[in-house]
Amino acid sequence: LGGIQLPQTGGPLTAAEIDAGLREALTIGAGNVASRLGKENGYFGDPKIRIPLPKTYRDVQRNLAVVGASGPLDDIELRINRAAEAAVPEARALIVGAVRSMTIEDALGILRGSDTAATDFLRSRTEAQLKTAFTPHVRTALSESGAFKAMDNYLGGIGLGGATSGIQADLTDHAVALGLDGIFYYVAEEERKIREN
């Protein structure tokens, strides 16, 4: 299990040994994911999980890129990814908490389950909490990074100002949803590595 040394009894592993090994491997895996994503370019520099602008703005961004004028929207996209990167430590703490709260029955079910059974279990146990915990972090990071101001300036410049709170909520929800998708994408990768061992 991820290079972890389990006690050897000379026979098959006991349920308690499986449980302890799985918990340790998943805790290490969550730490690996947090280390990978919770740093500059953890999201932005990774094409697999980079968070694009919401579709409405993405289409405008593409059209403006053709004439070299997408800079303001490119900057907002960067800031959204920075916000997700800043919120990762909170996600790690919640995922590790879910690992600690697993029962032996949960661990055995995960062991017998699909290649992503642990990821599915952790997501089902933490997603609502993660959204609740992640949202203020992402909102604050978007605000502090200047993403909200940049979006307001951009929309004001094209005559679409005035819908600030709705746009801020949309950007925040978008960043939270795709930020969590990115975390669980790599939690699943860590789980596959654990299962290979």
C-alpha cells in the first residue's frame, strides 16, 4: 500500500492491518495531492485540472485572443486558479478527517471496490463540507487576488457593469466546483498507485 510497511503475521493480513494500512496510504496520498496542487501553478500550470473561465467568458476570451486582446480575461483566469491553489490546505484537512473517521467496514468495502472506491467514498463523505469550507477561501482569494475587481473593470469597459454580486457568486461557484474536481482527480490517481502496490 503505497510503500507502507504493514506488519507481517506470516499469514493473510487481518482486517485491522488492512484498515491501518489503507488509512495511512490515503493520508499520505491526500498530503501528496495537497503538495502538488496547493502551490503556485498547482492548478494553473496543469492542463488536466486548470480552471478555465466560465463558458460565457471563455467564448469571449477565445474571440479576443484571435486579435491579441484577451489579456484582461486571461488575467482573471489566472487569478481564479490562484484562488483554488490557496484553498487546497483546507481541503486536505477535511479529506484527512474523513480518512480518520472511516470504519473497518468502510476500509474493507473500499479494498473490495472499484479502482476509485476510496476516492468515491471520500468525495461522498466530504464534498458538501468541502464546498462549504472551500467557498469562503476561494471568495476571499478571488477578492484579494483582484479577480473580482478585474472582472468588474472588464465588464464595465464593455458596458455590462452593475451585476457585480451575481458575477462574483458565479465565479466563486465555478472555481469551487472545478477546484474540487481537480483535487479528486488526483486523489483517484493516488488511489490507483496504492492499488498497484
